[in-house]
Amino acid sequence: MQNPPTATVSHPWTRYVAMGDSFTEGIGDPEPTSPG
């Protein structure tokens, strides 16, 4: 699914909320017990 051309405009919001912070914090870290 491709984004429409209007997706290139700046977003109207000025704040953000970190959702799933405790889960996404470790993504990309090497995990010896989980190959791949």
C-alpha cells in the first residue's frame, strides 16, 4: 500500500506519545537466545 502524495506535507500535530516504549526499546539489540 502506497502513501498518497499528500502524505509529504508536514504533520499538524506538535506533540507525540511513545506507545509500546518498553517493547520497542530493545528492538535491534542482539539477543543470543533468539536467532534471526
